Amino acid sequence: MRVAVLSDIHGNLPALEAVLADLKEVQAHLVIVNGDLVNRGPSNREVLERLLNLSSSKEGRALAPEGFWFTLGNHDDLLVKWAQRDPSLNDLYTDPLFEPTAWSVAQLSQDHLDWLGNLPFQVVIGEAPRRAFGLEKAEGMGERVLVRATHGSPPPPPPPPRHYREGYDEHQTLGTLTEISEDFPARLLVGSHTHRPFMYQLGEALVLNSGAVGAPFNGDVRAQYMVVEIGENHVQVDFRQIPYNLQAALQAYYDSGLMEAGGLGADIFYHETRTARSLLMPFWYWAESQALPRDWEAWRLYMAAHPERFA
């Protein structure tokens, strides 16, 4: 069984199209789109409509005969909650770094938001039969499966110490990974969110991170995703890096109106796409350490203090 996992598209349509073209050569049986389809980038509506079409069209069945399956990412959920004016986001509605979020919500229809809001927290592939299905948060706890994909990590019942903003990577402690694999046993534990590919053998479980299609954070600007070949006695992982028209993706920030409407947040996301480096949170923490507001002047000071991150 060959499974393709792509995630963190973040409204980057040229990157998505390059990956879809590569999928024609991969001949996957099934595609998991592991969250964060939207926000940060300029082409949110176009990305959603492209994926919705693939999930129900002849073209999509040709790429993945067993279908396209989707999980909820933190940015997908953020747009849904933003549109609902969820009180948990009260501190963000006036934060200039979140102006791109308000802009992104305005690009989507209510049907788009409803579809995002109904995405499952997990996509699971059973061992026998090998079929895919969606699960909510802590559903399936203790039940062994072949593949368990979540944008971050699967949370136990409330109060959940883990969430969809906790990805699998080298910073995750062995104790946490062990706890996850014991609570949610799977031959393959698949996550995303960190925007960096990752693989670690943890006993009988192989822990994987798919990397990012639209905004990698490993210094490689190419669109990145993962293909896993699962046999009876072997697993082969292929982390793929696909060149795409980066200049078209960057120009779309201007052509779409995001750069004008999104202010400082849009500028940060633009440079993240351009450099394939995480900049938002490092800037956030740096500004706090300097007792500075997160504004344009602080951003210029941060860029001057860390020119290596913008090369």
C-alpha cells in the first residue's frame, strides 16, 4: 500500500500544483492531506477549491484510487473560530500580526468554513482491512492501527496536555513520544505542523513528520511531502522535494491584496515562504526578550539583528 501525506499548504497554490503533478508519477493508493490547508499564504480559496474538486472528481481518483482524506490543522481551525468570533481568540482580534487571518477568512465562503470545521482530528488506516476512516480527538485510544495521522499529536481525554500544535520532531521528548505510542498504538504515527521532515523508530512504531508543501522551515524552498510504501514486513519512506514557481507564489502575496491588507503579519509570512525558515515565532520571542512591541519598527530591528535568517 502506497500512501502520500501532504500538509501545511498554507494557501500556496503553485506549491500544491507542483506536488499534484508529482503525485501522477508516485501512483499512491491514498492521499492524506494532514492539515493547515489555509492561512499564512495568499491563495486560500483556490487551494481549498482545488482539493475539494480532487476529493470528488475523476482526476482525484486517478491520483489516489482510495481517495483524498483530510485532517484538521490548527490554522484551519483558527479560521473557523475567527469567523465565529470565538471568545478564546479575543486577544488576537486586534493583534496586527493576525491581520492576515482576518483577510484569509474574508476570502472563504461559509461553505468553505463549514467544510473545514467538520474535518476530523485523525485519519486512520486499519490493519485488516486496510481502509481509511476519520476519528475525532481521543477516539480510538488504545486501539492498534496501521497508520494514525494527526496534524500535531492525538490528545488523550480531557484535560488534554497535547494538541494539534504539537508536532513530531527532534525537540519532542522520548517520554512524550512513548506516551503517545502507548495511548494510540500504530505501526506508523504520522504528524506534520513543524514544517520539517522527521523520522524516528520508536520500538515497533515508526514516527514520521511529512514536512510542508507551502512553507517549509528547513531552509529548502521546494515543496515537500512524504510517500510511504507499506508492505507486510517492510516500510519504505520517501521524503520528496519538488521544485515549483516560487516567484509566482511570492507575487501572489501582492496580486491577491494580502500584502496590503495583511500588514506586518503578511510581510513575515512572505519572508518565511521566500527563505523556507521559521520567522514569526522567533521574532515574537525576540521582541518579548527585548521588551518591544511586535510592530514594524521591532521587525526592522529584528531583521538587522539576524541578517543570516533572511539570506
